[in-house]
Amino acid sequence: MGHSEGLHRRSAGLAGWSELAGRRDGLRGAAGLEMRAMAVEFPVVHGHPNRLPFEGVLTLVDVASDKAPSGAKGHRVVLTRAAAEAALPSLLGMAVDYKAGWDGHDARQKCGIITAAELDGQKLMVAGYLFARDFPEMEAKIQGSGATSNLMGMSYELADAHVADMRAQVWTLTRATFTGAAILLREKAAYRSTSFRVKRPASVGRRVAVAR
């Protein structure tokens, strides 16, 4: 099972996991690593033309970024696991956005929503839906070819971030609130180990969309 199916399936199907507000659960992976996960459950609508499932690695925890993210004044950053875990609830319901050129953030160009988040080892995994009918160019770019999709990554958006020592060469973030995420070329992200992919659901018959 791919991570996308796993996150979406767990968010929709595990007893005691969600209700509309979501709830935190501690899980144990096969290697004994503790995972933290949260999800918001949405009603299943088969063949919804504007819901395209996605999954990705948003960032790494307890690992210094490969380069300085926007707003860090040239400093590489480390998001601590404790900070990421405490901020998991703030990810749910936040938007994903993209910028023309796929090289940065545009918080006003919201093209999807995050419905699940999971800390799996050092990876902060997210899943959700793109608004595929509203942004057809998204799927065309990301799924155009395997090579293209492997080039896509993610970058988080934060507010209320607390830096342990502003004088340090690498800033350590000990507290933050997630306000969204951007989809961009992996080489443009602060963490080059991020990833993003979409999964087209099996179509059921032929549909004609009618705007009312």
C-alpha cells in the first residue's frame, strides 16, 4: 500500500480516529518507531471531479534544512520533533498552494486542502485533496510523466515560530503553527528530501460537468 492510500484510508476508516475535528493517535511502525498521526474525515464521494488525492513528505524533523527557507533571514533551520508533533493539529484543514514557475509560495493561489498528517520517523507526511477541476494544470504538470512527478516537493508555511537562539547559525524552531504548504520543484524547496505525488482515482463511467 502506498503512503497516499494508507493516509487516506486510515483517515477515513480507523475506528476512533477522526470525527470531524480529528484526533491524535500514537502508532508503532514495523521498526518500532513511534508515529503520530491526525486526520479529518470527509464523506466519501466516489468519482468527485474536484477531489484529487495527494500525498507527500512536507518536511523532515530534527534535521537541518538544505538551504534557508523564505523568512529565515538566510539561516538554515531545524524543526524539532516536539514542535512538529505539537503543531500537527494546525495542519488539518490548511490549504496547499503553488506559484507559477513552481519555484516558491503563493498563499493566495490555494489549490487544495490537507486532511491528514503523520510523523513517521523523521518524515512529516501529509495527505489531502487537490481541487482538480478548478486547477487542471496541476495534474498535467505533476502527473505528466514519472520523471516530472519525481521532481516535485513541498515546503511548509508557518506563523508564530519560536527560535531557540536567534544568534545561532542554524535556527532551531521549538514552536510554530502551520498555516499551509506549497507544492514546488523539489530543488527549490528548503528540504530537498520532500516529495509530492497525486493519485488519480479510478473513474466510474463518463461524466459531464455542468456549472449551475
